[in-house]
Amino acid sequence: MNRRSFLEAASLGTAGAVQIAARQTAQPAGRHVAEPSPNPRPNVLWILGDQFRAQALASNGDPNARTPNLDRAAVNGVTFTNHVSGFPLCCPFRGSMLTSRYPHHCVPGHEYPLPEGQKTIADVFNANGYQTAYFGKWHLGGFHEKDGRAAFFITDPARRGGFQTWTGYENNNSQWDCWVHGGAGFSAFHYRLPGYETDELANLLIGYVKDRAAERKNGAAAKPFFAVMSVQPPHDPYVAPEGFMANYNPERLDLRPDVAHVPRLEQQVRRDLAGYYAMIENLDWNYGRVVQTLEQTGLLADTHIFFFADHGDMHGSHGMLRKICPFEESIRTPYIISGAQPRYQPWVTGRLPVVSNHVDIAPTTLGLCGIAKPDWMEGTDLSHHRIAKPAAGAEPDSAFLQCVVPPDQLDTPNTPYRGLVTRDGWKYVCFENRSWLQFNLNDDPYEEINLAQLNRYRPERKKLIARLKQWVADTGDRFAIPED
């Protein structure tokens, strides 16, 4: 956002900032020329929430959302509007996020650990002279909640992904009672964060950034850094600090048109959404704190900032709650790349309808830093959509969807499935040997008309099935795709 727009937004308050951000974001993608930077390689931050659906951003049209900082990031960076979580469940997504390997090759289900000896993006950055750090939710240690509270589980140091600095926790559904551990060995430190989880993890990341800035200021041979902040909010339970909760009245929220018209369900959805949006506003505020720290320390121009989430949240759409299902509210997540203005190269801003999946995040991150993805990564480097350069290879025409090992939960699908979302707006999902869902998202964005059993759409379904079979074959998956 330019200075004039920033001052205008400040005078109008949050609503004005949202309107300006939405207006600027609606412009077509543009190219800009960067000034040279003294840092030979850029820094990278990943900031991710849990259960944050893409629809819950003001810049994406949600009238309930107050997200001025993320809206500014969308204006100043690129938003991948066709980004999906290929397995919308915490552990599988996180395994794919870190390794760029599909869930059936890495973390196939809930409470499965990161495979022993599996390399991650941190290993690649370590080998290229970066400092690496991770703060927050991990959920890749393999702990089972039936055995106790995961907050007190100490993740094996060998399963911390190769990060040089690691302060995290396995899982914790209690944002005011969050315990973190880390350091060398199993029990170097383990303590309770003194306040609300998102605020405190942001404090840790801010401290880390300030330390890196101090190294540079003191003339040390400062290495670039790759740091991750992974927070539980806006995952349920839907609670936030009081000042944020006070901004949302359940009865005044606008519900999505596809929320099932069942009074009991609607009452729960309204109550949940009030806390959900409060958590999102709090996360947005903390995102702004981190960006402000980068700006104050002189690191903003040298730091790429990724914002995304592991999956979305249904909140009553199609009568469903939480995640795992392949509907839009579950699989679509925010994916914004902003921050650094790459050296000597034009950079791109705007909204891009580029197909992107969870396995593409790591290769794209490496590509922005001029590092080629290793052979064991399966995703696609899409960094040329942020910095104007030749593409590293062919781009996928679709995103592969999977539920490999479904969890045993009350409000989520209990059957494995495979599917895809195409660049031209089709979605197809099947159970083994049986078609389940088919939608034309261009005509039917709320997925109200299932075409999977209609003969009129059989020709298109045949094409989608053929492409899905190719995905299964290309990724070495084993799943019986139906013929029709």
C-alpha cells in the first residue's frame, strides 16, 4: 500500500483499510523493478495458522473479517487464489509442507510421525548457509492423544526436522495453556507460555528477528535465515483475547450461503464463528507486529514472507464441521507471498489464479532464494509468479487431492478418497471404484449441484477421471479410481 493509501486507510479505520486493500488487490498483476540489496540471499518467514480458510479474509470478500495487515500483504505481494491443501488435515499437510512429498510417501494420517531420516526444507537451507528456526505447533512427533495430553509430550530431537533452533509443541488445543519445549536433547527446556499462544509465539519470532538484525548491525558475518511461526489459532476451541472477542456478535455475522439451514447447527456455527474471526483478527495483528519488526530492523526488503494455513474449516457449510472433506471451505487456504523485493529482478503483485498445492510451498520458497529443489521433493517451484523469471519447469494443470488414512473423528469424513481441482475450474472426487463429487466451480462456487451421477456430465467426468488416474500413476499412489 502506498503512503497516500496508508494515510487514507488510517483515517478511515479498519473498514476503510479493507476497502482500499480490496480495491487495489482487484487490479491485475503488475511487475515492478527492484533496487539492489546488500544481502546476497534473502531471508524467509513462514507464518501459518491452523484451520484458517481462504474465504475468511477481507481481501477475499468476507464481510465479517478484520484483516488489514494481511490485506496489505495481498496488495503488496501475490495471492495464489487457486491454492489448496491437498490433504486437509493437520499432520499430513505439515509433513508435505516441510518435505514437498505427497502424504502417501510421508505422513499419511493423523498422529503419524515424520518418517525417521526424512529430509526437510530446513536441511536444504542449512546446507546453503542459512540459519533455521521453528516456533510453535509441530504435530509430527507421532504422539497419540489417547495416551495423554500432547502438550506435555517431548518431541524426539531427531524428529524436529533439522531446524537449528526449535521451540515448539506437538499439539495443544488450549491457547491459554500452551507449553513449549526445545533446546539440545530431550529436556533442555519445557515451560508454559505466559499469555495467549499467538501473542507469545509472535514474541519469540520477533525476538529471533531482532537477534538476526543485531548480528548484522554488529558487523558479524550474518547468515540469512529461514524461520517458521506455526500457531494453533484459529483452530477450535474458538477463543481469543477479550479485546478481540468483543468485536464480534454471533447474531450479526453473515453466514456463507451454503451453511445448512438447521437451527441447531446455525446457532453453533454463529457462536463458533464469533471466536473464529476474533482469533483471525488477533493473528492478523500479530502478523503486523512481525512485519513492523522487519521494517524497523531494516530487514523487510530482504525477507520473503509467506502466509498460509494447513487447511480450512467448514463451519456448517453443507451441514459439516471442521476439515478433511474436499469441499471448498476445507481445502482452500490463504496463500500470500509478500515482503522482499527481489534484487535486480522485476517482482509481481496481484491475484493469480495459479494452481498450487501443499507440496509446492517448499520448492517455491527455495526458488525465491535461488536454490534449486532437491530431487526428493515432488512439488513444483512456482517462484516465477513472484519474481519475473523463466519457470523452472512445466506447471501442473490441476492439484491432486487425497485422504489417505482418515481419522476416527465424529464430525469429519471417515472414508479414504482421491480427487483433483483443475486450472479451468472443475473438481472431481471419488471413493475407491465410485464417483462421489463433481462440481463446475465457475458456475457453482458454493458446490450446490453435484454432477457426479448425472449422465449429461459424463464426457467431462471421463476427462477428469483420466487425469486423476494419471496423478495416481505419476505419484506412485495406490487407489482404485472408478471408470465412470
